[in-house]
Amino acid sequence: MEPAYRDRDRVLVMRGTKPEVGQVVVVESPFGTRGWREQPLAAKAPASLVTARRWMIKRVAALPGDVVPRSRVPALAHALDEHVPEGMTVLLGDNSTASFDSREFGFFPLERILGVVRNTYRV
């Protein structure tokens, strides 16, 4: 089976769109499990600031208020709440064996999502 996204693919991202479960999003990559070194980008940040950051493509598995998918996400097996906290999301890569996502990192802040993928272009 061919992966949904490959290195060098280009994606059209709709910024300012609220993600839904099952949608693919572009999210700012944390620096390992320690998180981010810089403040989140403003909603209307110019392209020059956007391209200066590192990004990942992930699928939304759960949003605030949804039940935490503990069985699919080892890093959240011992989450205190039964539901995803406000302002957070659970993100999973389609390639579970080689993806850095909520399985290792836990919750991702919604404010780190650049936008929802609308189209893909192969280079």
C-alpha cells in the first residue's frame, strides 16, 4: 500500500478552519517530547514566518470533549481525564510504525495546527 503522503509532496492548507475528526492537518513539529521552543504562530502570520517552522502532516483522532483513545495512544494510557482537554487534540500519523505523533507525544495544542489539508500535489 502506498503512503498517503510522501516527502516533497505539496499540500494546500486551509488556515483558520476548525479541524474535524478524520481530517488531515498540518501541525507544527515539537522538538522531541519536550515541546516547542517558540510561541505559536499568530492566525494571520505571514508566509515568511510559516516557512521558518518545521511542520508535520497528521490525522485528527480526537478533539476537545471526545473520549481519549487510550487503547490506540500509549502516551495517553494514564491521562487523568476521560475526555480530551479543551484546547488540545489527539493526532496520529497514517504510518503507525514510523510516525511521531500522539502515541509518543500525547496531546497536541490546537494552536499549533496551521490548518486543514484540502488538496495534495505530487512533485
